Amino acid sequence: MIWDSSKNLIRKDYTKTEYRRYLFSYIKLIFMYPQDFLRVQIPVVLQANGMCSSGQFIESTENLYTNEGNYSTETIGEVFFRHDFTRPVSVNLRKNVITILETLEVNKFLWLLHKITYNAFIPILGLIFIIVWCFRKKLYLISGILCSSLIKIPILILSIPGTAFMYWYPNYLVAWTVVIIFLIYQLKHIINIRKEKHKNEQ
């Protein structure tokens, strides 16, 4: 409906009415065949988070400018090569940096690191724990604000069209940010308690 690599990636030959009808039809199919839908969609969610094998491994973005992989098409080449500001200073440097950041080198350590790093459910579970902790501490406003960041997750589960991690990245980034701030706060709190205890002992 939306993506078409033969038409500059994004289709535009449909109206708002057609798109609205498409969305309603999609939702109707979910409610008519929930088991079949989940049978298809759950593996997509798991694959996007590195929890089971996927044929769409990060979409080969490291090869965007090397005429290799999934992006070696004439249309894509024209889109990214025709402007000076879209070309990297060094193609090899860009490829090596992405390979390192996305842990694409195949060995056991990096394979495990990839499974942990590119998994949105790990920080999301941490975020849920923090929400419960804030609620038990009667920090209802903070708990409510953090809950709002989880609203997108069921929408993602029901609607993501592919296994690319980018769909989960906003939730992943927010969750890790909150988790890190919480850990820093807790560490600071523990240090202050120990300092206070040390003063009392003196």
C-alpha cells in the first residue's frame, strides 16, 4: 500500500479516502481473524527485537553507498547520490562505523551483544518496573507521565509492517533514558545514605 521500490520508495498514487478505507479494512480483518493475525504478527515483533531469526537483517543500511545488498537499485542510487549533502565523506568509514554500532560482524560475542542491544523489550521491562516503583512511592504524576510512553507499544504490535528495528527505536530510546536516569538516581541515593551513616558512626 505505501512502500514500492519501483516508485521512489513511497507510493503517492492514492487519496486520503482510499487510505482511510484501507485502515478500516485492516482493523476489520484483525477483529475478524485475531488468531491468524497474531500468528503472523508476533514473529514480526520478535524478529524486530532480535528474539528470533529474520531474513531482513537491518536492511543492509551499511551498504547503502556501496552498490551491495538490498539497496543496490538504480532508483535508490539516484535518490542518495544526486545531492552532495547526502553523500558521506568516506563510504568505507560510514560502512565500518555502522557495522560496529549495529554489531554486524559475525562472531558469538557480537551476536549476543546484538541480541541484547537491539531489543526494545529489555529497557521497556525496566521502564515498567520504574512505573510500578513510582506508583508505590506515591509519585503518581511521574508514574502517569511514564505510562504515556507505553501507549505506542500496542499500536506497534498491531501495525508494524516489517522487522526493521527503527519502528521500536523511539520507545527504546525513551525507555533506556528513563532507566539510566533512575539508576543514577538510585546510585546517588545509596552514596548519600552511606555518607550519612559514616558521619553518624564518627
